[in-house]
Amino acid sequence: MIYIEKRFKIFFIILTIVSITVLGRYAAIMLVPAPDNNTVNFPQVERGPILDRNGRLLALQTELNSVETWLPNLENPEETALLLSENLTEIEYESLLELFTTTEKTNFIYVKRKISPTETEKIKDLLNRGFLKGISIKPEYGRNYPEKELASHVIGYTGTDNVGLEGIEYRFNSILSPPVISGKQDILYGNQVYLTIDLNIQYIVEQIAEKAYIENKADKVMILVMGAKTGEILSYVSIPTFDPNNFQKYPLSNRENYPVSFAYEPGSVFKIFSVASFLELNGITKEDTFDTSGGYNPDIFRKYDITPITDLGNYGILNAETTLINSSNVGVSYMSETVESNDYYKILKNFGFGQTTGIPLNGESNGILSEPSKWNARTKPTISFGQEIATSAIQMITASTVFANSGILLKPQIIKKIIAPDGTLIKEYGREPIREVISPEVADSVLEMMQKVTEQGTARRAKIEGFNISAKTGTAQAYDRDTGLYSTTDFLGSILAIFPTEDPEIIVYIVIDRPMGDYTYGGRIGSPMVKELAEELIPILGLNLSNSKKFIHTGNIRLSREKLEALDGEMPDMTGSDKRSVLNFIKEYNLRSNLNGDGWVVYQFPPAGTVITKNMTVYVEMK
């Protein structure tokens, strides 16, 4: 008996020691932060940059500090909350004190993430002086977009944790920021993503779009510029826009990526695809004519009391070309009778309507193209002039590649290439033909008809002497889903242009949604925009203008170090200037600067001619 009691005492003592040891270890783990030499150090991931086609930075990595606390080490919550609220913006004393004293779920708290350099200095000073016990500063990577609003809907943005939320940042998140699979490296670098966007063209187009948005009092303006032979998007603009550096401050309507997500009835621009379809299906020839003087009111319309289709004027006898020149709804309606519904539907599907293009931007709409089994007596003629069908801007410009490539549809490209951190080429994107939609003869015929639309028809305000532009305009009535009727006050104006006609290099598609200014017709408000844009692009892209002046240069260049001056209060052209000249200019005019590289200036923003404003930031790249 005594032996059993002795064994029990020994067992009890051992159990007590083990229990105390376990509880002590548990307390150490839960209440005391592990010393640095026991932590597993995973590599810091540096997110790769996003650049335009010429290597100009559109998104880059930044490092900012965050303020955090481990509550068990916080010695004086009241004093700490007061000091932090006095030295950090947008931090309230009461809410911070409540956070320090009532938090139950966790001992670790972020006080404020990604503070400014000024805030960092203030907090470091307090820490060095012995205040803020239990508070620490931790470096965190973030994202900076030096061009601000430029191409923001393509680039997208990242969240607080540096994870892509929209645009290329979202769709290429794992490429820009590879997952951590090993702790052997100190820093893990992401890949570089080059877009097809040309920043110079993007800037020009955004200025034109912003001007149109204001002058026409529109809901939104979209402009896409594409390389006709490659399918590469050179400019992608949606107004209103936003600054991805502060995306939270903008409403969702500004951040919505309308060129891919907004599906609408395209109106008369769609007639070029209808005429091409009817020619390809041998329903009509270029010489066939139709009498449009009495409108389109076939027997089945009269039988079921369907509203006749009419034009703005009486255009009389029309063929395919004059139908496009006059933008006759009646003309294409008569043409639609010459083909079967299933055949018309299939060729429109081949153009890419009713399906996504596959461009790597999230939120792309399929548009709407109902199957023929769901069509009524009015559907086929109505689709022929761009009603009872919904498309997106990216679908429209993609479908038009058919006319610039002898009937071949191209896939739209927004990524130029992906480069590894060491400079190795990972992937290069190029011209990607999808299928032949129409014959080369039909494609060329429609392109020539569109040129006549610019010379004689609704797109004549886009005409440039000595330069051939093929275009088609459209004005669509907005459909009211509540009433089931088309609005008499709300319209969508648009224009699609391909130039030069004889050897297409550029496709432009412009949409002005619900213009409330003096004019609403696509020909009236869109054509001058095409002309302005073409006049800007002709010298940039080296396109041939038959009446342009030619200059002969010896090829010898003399460099001089002239002082940079702001003549008439405008930014000078810094190209070729050295770093010292740039720094002197910035200092003289009290500007902010963001200088990258060494050598001579190869790129600047804002561009030459921009009016200098107070506290303007000048971004300069040198090589």
C-alpha cells in the first residue's frame, strides 16, 4: 500500500512538471513574439513593372512603411494612441484607443499601412526617443503609377496587399508577382509585362476624348486605336477615367472598363458588316439596286401591323455603295431579304459577334446575338442596320480587322511581350489570325465603299486632302428596357475609320454615349475627331501624305547644351538634354521631379507645350 502511494506521488509530481512546462511554452508562443533568430524568413516579392511598347514605365514597385503593434508589448495605450493620432493622418485618437484596449481576437494589429515618408520620419523619431513601446515600423511593397490616368483601364490597380484587383494587374498577377516556393532567396523578382500601348498615342487620344466628353456633355467616350495588320491595341481610352494611385476615391462608374464590358446597339456602323455578309453570301452584287423611296414595308409587316423601316430622307434607287454613303436603313433591309437567316447569323458569328474576343482584360461581355430561332419578322432587317444586336467596342474594332487583312479576322492584342527579371524573353505575342470571314475581293470592295462614305457621305468631316480614309458613322437610339421603346432624346454616336485605304495601317473606333450637346449624330461629332486624330498619327507613324512637304537632311547632327527655358510658361522639349540641364530647370521653376536613369533625356511627361502649373511633377527617363 505504501509502495502504491509512493508511485502515485512520483507520477503526480512528474505530471505537474510536464503540465507546467507545456503551459509555459504555450504562453511563450502566444504572448511573446518569437526572437528574430527563430523566424522563417521568406523572400520579399518585388512585383514586376508594367511598361508600354517602348519601355516607358506605367506601373512600378515602391516601398513604403506600415505601422503595427503587438498588443502584449504595448505599455501605455493612452499615450501611444495620442502620439500616433498626432503624427499620422486620418487616425483618430478615440478609435485607436478603443482598438488597443478592446481587441480580443488577435494580438497583432496594423495601425496604418503604407504611410508617407514624412509620417515615417515622425514615427522613427518618437521610437528613437523611447516613446511608442510596442509599436514598430515594417517595410511593405506597394504600387506606383507614374502616368496616373493614362491607360488606367488597361493597367488596372492593386490592393493594399499588392495583389492585382483589375486590368492587367489582375489578369497577370501571377506573372508580375510569382508565388513564393522557397525561402532561400532574399528577394523574389517578378516579370516585366510590356503592353502594346504606345504612350505617345495614348496621351494624344485621351486629350481628344476628354475634349469630346466635355463639349458633347456625354455620359462616356470610348476610343480604341489598333494596328490594322497586327491587331495590337495602340491606344485604349475610356472617359471618365481614374487615377489608379488613388482608385478608392473614384466611383465605380469611372473604374468600369466600358470598352470590353459595355454592350450596346451599334447603329449604322454595323451596316459595313451587313453589306459584306450579303456580298459574301452572294445575296447581292455591287451592281444590284434597290428602290428605297417608299421605305421598307413588306407584306408581313402590313399583315402583323409592324412599323415600317424608313430613312431620314428619300434616297431613291441605291446600290451597296450608295446605301453606305447615305447610310440607308431601307437599303440594307431590302438586301437582308436576299440571304437566309441561318447563313446571315453564321457569318456574323464568324465576324466575332455574340462572343468574347479573348483579350486579357476581365469583365468582357459576349454582347447579344440571338439565334435565328428566336428572331421575329423584323429581326433580320433590323440587325442589318445595327439594332436588335448588342456589341462591345472591342468586338467592333476586332471585327473590322477583316477589311484590313483581305478577309482574315485577327485576335486583338494588348500584351507585347513578357520579360524575365534577368532580361530573358519569356513570351512574345504577335499577329494571330483566327479565320477567314470574307473573301479578299469583298473585303477590298467594302473598304473602297467606306472611302466614298468619307468623300461624299456622312463621314465627310473626317476627310483629309491627299490622304485616303475609309469610314462609316452611326447614330443609335438608346433602347429603354422599361418601356420597350427606343428613346427620342438619348443617342449613341460612333464612327469606325480605317486608314490609309490603299494600305491600311490604323483602325480607329470612337463611341460617344448619350451626347447632350448641340449635336448627336455620329457623323457630326465623331468625324472631326477622326480627322484630328489622323492628322496627329500621320507624322508619328510616318504614313504617306501625298501633298506633304518633304525635307532633305544631311544626316549630321550638332548637339548643343542650350539652357532649358519655359517659353510662354510651357514645358520645353527636353529630349537630348543632360541630367544637369534638367535638374537646373526643375530647380529654377520650383517643380517636383521623378528622374529615372542617367545620360540624356529620351522621354518626358508632361510633354513639350504643356502649361506649367504649381507643384507640377516632371517625369523624365534618361539613357
